[in-house]
Amino acid sequence: MAVPEEVSAAVLSVSAELEALEEDLQRFTDLLQQPSTFAALPYLQRSSSFLSLSKVLNSLFAVHLRCKGISPEDHPTKFEVERVDLYDNKIGHFIDDLKGRRHRSVVVNLEAANRVIEHAIPDLTDEQKKGLQGIKRQCVGAKKSKNLFGKPIRPARVESITEAAAAFLEAAQKEILEQEKDNEGSN
């Protein structure tokens, strides 16, 4: 029984890739013999390098197990793979935190801000409540309008939520003061 050409070509291709990988791993292990090489690297790059090495080794061992007909999910090394994934997540979160510090931005949750305003001032008149609803619609409308490429369309001039809330609170304060004056005058 002859082996099909496609299978032979695939086996040769995999064999060539494994030889190239073996050469790369050999260079990496040679670098491991020189501690000064890794000592010069920043901690994040050093940990990423070791994490990449452990991922490669775990993947190769999983391929080895599959070639022997053993499921890697049933093998005790499954816990090692989970441990490496845990470290991968930790490094990923650390990198995200670093990027976040460099590109810090403030995002206001409009719905939460409006709820706080509504509950902070329990004695709102119907007109004030309608004004607050208008602010909600204006902010939500600005949030939802997007162009064909999915990027937000910026209106010519839309008040920020901070400006709108400040204006609303100022108007509410004036109305409350006027009501208090009217109540004092009638007493």
C-alpha cells in the first residue's frame, strides 16, 4: 500500500518545520546558558520570553502525546498548561495596565450619572424631570450616532454631560431658592 503524495509532502513539510524549530530552541537554550543575556532584559520582556518558551514546550509535548494516541486533556501535564495560561493572563493584565497608564482617559457612565442626579434631588418638579430626560436623550443620541465606518459622528456642539449636569443643577438650585423665598414671603 503506497502513501499518497499529499501525505508525504505534508510529512516532509512538518519535518522541515520541526527542524527549524529545533534550531531556534537550541539558540534559545544557548542564551539560557548565559545569565547576563537575560539579566539585561527588562522584567516584562524576560517573563514574556520564558512564558513563550513554556508555551512552545507545552505545545510540542501535546503534539507528542497526540502522536502516541494520548489525549493531552487526560494527561497530568494539563495542570501545567493551566498554570502557564494563568501566568499568561497575569502578564496580559500587566501589559494592559501599562498601556492604560500611558493612554488614560475618563469615561462617564451617562445612565449612572443621571440616576445619581435623579436620586440626589428627590423634589424635582415635572419640568425639571423633563429637562433631565432631555439631557439623557441628548447624551444617548450623541452616543449612538455613527457613520458608515462605525465611528461616532460628532455633532457641531453638544454639551458634555458635566456641562449639562452643572447647568441643570444650577437651574434647579435657582428654582428651589425662588420657592423658598416665595414660601418665606407668604409666611
